[in-house]
Amino acid sequence: PPALPSDPDMLIGTRYKLGRELGRGSTSVVYEAEHLDLGRKVALKVLSPADGREGGVAEFVERFRAEARVLSSLSSSALVTVHDFGETGDGRPYCAMELLSGETLERHLDREKGMDFREA
């Protein structure tokens, strides 16, 4: 059964409990989350609400779906694994991906003061 809308930590209409925010872009937010039935921690990318967004909402939704499809069709140790894709109770698409630990590229570059082209 879908999550109850009264639980503020649940992504409405899904079995994902949201944790901390990992990142934010112009059209989506990525959270650390847990699938309640599987007990699996994931990086959950959710399309932001369309309030105030320039352009057509359908275009953003289709681009989000296309990104998830392409990522799920590829297999490489350099890419995250897509575990799930769906739509929230309020109609926003989401994509559950492998949760990785470590530092961001920005942090690595700050710490190392650059990067050799072979490492890049």
C-alpha cells in the first residue's frame, strides 16, 4: 500500500522514506532514502514541483523519464545502477538509484588542488 500522506518523511504515494537531501538542481532534488519493504538505501531523484518553472512541464517530465531509461539500459562500474522508477502520489516522476558514498568531485578538486588528466 502507498505511504500515508500524513507521514512527513514519506514520499507521497511510494514506499520510500526520505532522509537527508544530497543535492538539488534546477528541476529535481536528490535525497538519501530507504525503500521500506526492501530495506534498501537509495539515492532518490525526484522532479521538483512545477511551480514557477519556465517552459512546459511535460518537456521536463519526458526528459526525466528519458534520462532514467538511458541510465537503466547501460551497465558499467562507472555508472550508478537504477533500481526503480515511478510516479509520486502528486504526479512527479522519481528514480531510485544506487546510493554511493564518498566525496563530490568539487570536494576532491579542492582537497587535491586539481587532478591529473589520466585520473580524470
